[in-house]
Amino acid sequence: MDKPYSFSNEQMNGIVEDTYANIIKECKNLKESTNCPNEQVVALLSVIASNFATTNEKREN
């Protein structure tokens, strides 16, 4: 069985935190630019997340 991955403290306080902030900023920008509802942003994020799911996870959904 594979060991679960976890980010290091340095990564959490660096690239992970930056990535999170950038995603939030761009989602807010999308809402302001298009006047779309939160549900549309959630749907978009779900599609994006599915691109990172493993093959088994994709088949189960």
C-alpha cells in the first residue's frame, strides 16, 4: 500500500499557500467578470479536480 502523501511545512507555507490564494483570487475574478453564481464556480472547480483524479476514482464517480 502506498504511503499517503503530505506536504512539508515549508511547502505548506510556500507553494501550497500561494496556489490556494491564487485559485481563490481567480475564482473571485471569474465571478466579478461574468456575474456567475457560486454554483458555477464550484462546477468549474469540480471539472478541474476531475482532471487530477486517478483512473479508479474517475470510474467510481
